[in-house]
Amino acid sequence: MRYVLGLLLLLIVVRVLDPTPVERIRLIGFDSYINSLDIVHNEDIVLGSITEQSLEIYGQYPWARQQYAQVISDLRNANAGAIVFTILFPEPDRFGGDEVFASWINDNGIILAQTGSHTGRSTAAPFVGTPVLGDGNPYMFASSYKGMVTNIPQLESVAQGAGVLNSSPEIDNVTRRIPLVIQSNSQLYPTLALEVLRGLADKKSYTLKVEENGIENIRIPPYEPIITDSSGSVWITWNNRFKEISIGSKDYPDLKGKAVLIGVTAAGVQPLVSTPAGQQYPHQIHGSVLANLMTGESLPQRPIWSSALEVILIASVAVLVALAVYKLPMVWSLIVFVFVSGCSFYGPWHLWNSYGLLIDYTYLMITSVFIFAQSSFHNFYIQFKLRQLIKKQFGTYLSPDMVMMLQKDPTLLKLGGEKKEMTFLFMDIVGFTPISEHYKNNDDPEGLVLLVNEFLDAMTTIILNNGGTIDKYMGDCIMAFWNAPLPCSNHAEMAVKSAIEIEIKTNELRKIYKARGLPDINVGTGVNTGDCIVGNMGSESRFDYSVIGDAVNLAARLEATAARHEYLEHKTIISSMTKEQLPHGFLCTEIGTIKVKGKEDLIQIYSPSTGVS
């Protein structure tokens, strides 16, 4: 888990530092929210565009100011409401038409535009007083400009108001928010849409509520307070569609008191602005802002606590996914991952649809994918290495089925054991001393090792093929058992079957070894069935899967008796406990009883036949 925690810490640090790629992806996510809004055909605002057709009527751009006076006259005749210019008039008219234009601006509900500038064209600009409620200082939060680009005083002195055109492009130069107020010349200036709203409400000013965390809202009665971010900006929605008229047309429709925002769309005159809804002209953008403010509906909100919430969600998502990967089966971990990813997507979308909150879902989903991928790979790597280790350590002692079971469930290798009925087999080479002497006399110790390995390999194959587990090799002796770790219902039969096959294989090898000039080789095998403790025994750093108990010891005593002394002809000796569990028809010869060390009672012993009736 430490790798997951390291990755999680890295992801949180990246989110807190908020590099450009992360911010860009988050903004694209916000765009998907806002672009999901239903289209609204606005009935309160009209866009008056100076088009190529307008230039055909009035001539090349820029126009003489008398032409704008004519525009106002024509719009008034069409029953326009507020007339808003998104065009600046910062220099006197070269044709001397300012006086005529000013006379039509005067008392005609005209709102002019101005803009904050870092070049400081002007140190004075018209503004309205701004009451401030709360304990905060708006000048600590509002966007600041060195100066203002304004219209000539002759025009601004008679206009109903003037508002700024400034927007707040994001890091990708796409305009998504617009400041409702900016500061310059130690004064606050309203955005163009806010100034139009003030004019529509016929109010002398607007009120800011500012607390220690920043600007909270701006109010112009009777409209509802406009909730802003700490800098006084609002997110723009782009779902409003407006009726558009070409300025200069002589057949304007009845505008029925609608506000008209005038801007230039003729090619090559006015630069376009990038927005989530595509390239737009300033009067189109401010039309969307004005529509947002006029409806009184809640604008998209990005609360101050959003980032903290997102970090908490990131940590929660990561922990849930990691725990699922490490604690649950693969299929269930995948189900949890899909569920968590779905919640990471649906949860923020629910907050957007229900409350208009802009909560980032993109980084949540990125987190879930990264954590799932990293933890899955790490978990797979751990399991792979463990399986490789199990195969390396146990591949020569257990059957492939048993090795596979341990690989699937490595918890079987934990320290501890259980009581279980099992069958045990001990096999030893009888008459090993003459063989050893033969190789010693020929100064060939390596040959002795090869012989023993060859013999034990053949016997091991028999045991493993019959589902047995090799417990250990003790010199020329093999200890094996059945019914653990894999269950084996006929463990006694499989152990005796192995003993018979060992005896048959030994007879085959005897002929081969005799042809090599080696002394005769024989085996003695003891088999017993009974209860024992089976499990991993040893220390935490080193342990073996083994068995302990009286039943195990008895099998070892029977092996020490077989093929020796008066039992020379009985290569395999089994106990009565084993015989009782053999299937019907399994032929066994009763040998008699023996007394073994450590036991008071006599033990009935048998010798199985090498054939089955």
C-alpha cells in the first residue's frame, strides 16, 4: 500500500500546485457542464451587428459619428429599449460629428463602453459610487488596471452610463468568466452588462457585499443579488440565443422595448474572442452576460471550498479503489473501480444539475484510473513474484495441482496448522551400505549422488502422480503424505497404490543397476493413516509445510520394519488403520502384530498385494 500512498500523495500535490495541464482539463470539464444547458431563445435582448451589408449602406468603417446618430434614431423608431454600444469612441470625430452624436445620446437611454488598460491611457473615467457592505475591502480582490480607455468627455457626460468590456480569459485564453467590477484610478467600475442592468432598473448605483474571503455578491434592486467569486467575476452561460439585426437596415422589426447591443461583425474590423461556445464578438459575449443577469437565475458557482472538497474526494476515491484491488478478488475490484469511477462522474454532475456547482470531475476520474492501474499492476507484480517464489520453493516437492493451489491462495503458507486425518508414507533404500561401499571403492562419490538422485526422482514421480505431497528428503529416504494441502478422499488407497508402484519400479531399476555391476537395491515402505497436525511450521522467516503427530511416527516405524530381518519379504507394511480405508477387493496379507517404541498396544500390520482382484 505504500506505493499507492506515494502515488496518492503525488496526485494531491499536483492538484494543489494545479499546473497548466490539470487546470486546462478541469476547465474543459466545466465547459461540458455549461454546454449541457438547454438552449434558451432570449426575448429581452437583440444584437445589432454592423455587418458587411451595413458598410455597404454607410460606407467604410469607422463611420462618421453622424451615422451613429442615425442608428440611434432608426432604433428608437423601431421601439428599441436600452441601446448599448460595445464600440469605443476615445478620439474626437475627424468629421466633426461628435456634437450631433452627443445630442442623440443625451437622455436617450444610451450606455457606452470603456475598458481597463495596463497602458494607462486615462487616469479619469466616469463611474458611479459604490456602497460596500461587509467587513472586506473590494480593492483587495477586484481585478486591477493601471488606467482606462474611455470615450471622449463630450459623449460620456451625456450617456446614461458606461461599462467596461474587460473579460477574464483563463489559462488557455478562453473567456469563461467576466468581472462584474474592476478597479482603476482608485475607483470601481462596473462591467457593461452590470451597467445596463443598473440603467434598466433606473438606479443610481449598485451595492457590493464584501467579506474577508472576497467579494460575495453584487445587488441592483429589484433584481436578485448576483453571487460572484471572490474577485467579483461570474461564470457565463452560453445557452442564450438572440435575435440579430443588421445595423443600417431600413426595415427593422418592432423591437418592443428590447435592449439592443451594438457591435461590429464585419470581417477584419473587430477581433473575435475565444469562448467555450466558439469564437464570438464582444457584443455577443456581453449579451450572454446581460441575459444571465436579467433572468435572475442562479449562475454557475465555484465556491471557495470547492478545491478542499475535491482533495478530500480524491483521497477517498484513491483509498476505496486501492482497498478493493488489494482486498477483493479481481472481478470485484473491477466492479468497485467502475462504481467509484461512475460516482466520481455522476456525483459532481448531480451537484451541477441540482445546485449549479462547478465541482471538478475530471481529476477525480484521472485519480481513480491512475490508482486502479498502479495498485492493480503492483498487486499483480506481488502476486506474480510470490507465485514464482512458491513454484521455485515447492515445485519439486508438490504436485503441479498443489503448487497451483498455493499460487492461487498464498495464505496457505501462513504459520499455523489444523488437525486432519491423513495417510503417511515413508520409503527408504534397504541395503544402501553395500552400494555406498561400491562407489567408495571406485572413488566415485559423484556417481553415488547421481544414483540416489535417479532413484529418488523415479519414486518422487510416482508419489506426485498419485496426488501425494513430498514432505522432505532425508538422505535416501522420502517422507510423503496425502489429503493435504489438497483434499483427497481416498488418501489411504493412493498412498498404498504409490507404495505398490514404488515396489514395482524398484524391481525394474534393480535389473538396470545389476547390469551396471551394482549390488542389489531394495526398498522398505511404511504406510499409516491417522490424525495429525498439518500446516506451516517453523518461524516467520523460515517455515515448511509439514505434519506432526503419533500417526506420522508410526508410519516411520513401519518403514523401519519393512524388508528387514524377519520381514525381509514384506517390502511394504501398512497398518490396520490404513487397511480399513482401502476399497473392497484390495488384497492384503496379514503379517501379524508388532510392538513399536512409545506404544503399549500391539499394532496389527499387513502387506498389500502388488495386484488388485
